[in-house]
Amino acid sequence: MIPFLNIAQLVLYIGLLALVGQGLLYVLTGQKRDSNLFYQLFQVLNRPWMAMARLVSPAKVASRHHGWVAFFVLSALYLMVTVLKIERCVSVAMAGCR
């Protein structure tokens, strides 16, 4: 169970960092962001999370806000996995949690 939670936590962490990186580049590069190699890389990495945000959010949410939806959903999932991992480590007396 612990290795599964570690993998889930790592995947969510990478997704969160990619969303933050894309958001920072969105602000910093301005109109030239579509030609920025790193912005395009972040778009590819965030494609699954953005698709999930489109599925989760209601139709009234504008597409420009799907990045925020993805960020908050990933944050909530990351916190949930972290709490589950802490509970699991406490229940097995920290065996295998180092």
C-alpha cells in the first residue's frame, strides 16, 4: 500500500509543479508563449490534467479557468493521498515508511 501511495503522491506532485510552471510562463512570456519550447512542454505534460478539469467542471466555467480547476483538484488529491499515507504509516508503526 505504501509504494502505491508514494507513486500516486509523486505523479500528483509532478502534475502540480507542471501546472505552476505553465502558469508562471503564461504570465512571464505574454503573447509569445505559444512559441516558447518550455511552455509547449508544460502543455503536453498538463494535457491529462486539463482534460480532467474539463470533465469535472460544469459547462458554465470558461475554458480559460480550467487550469485553476485542475490545480485545485490536484491539490485536493495530493492532500488526500498525503493524509492517507500518514494514516497508513501510523497504523503500521512506521514499518516501511522511511
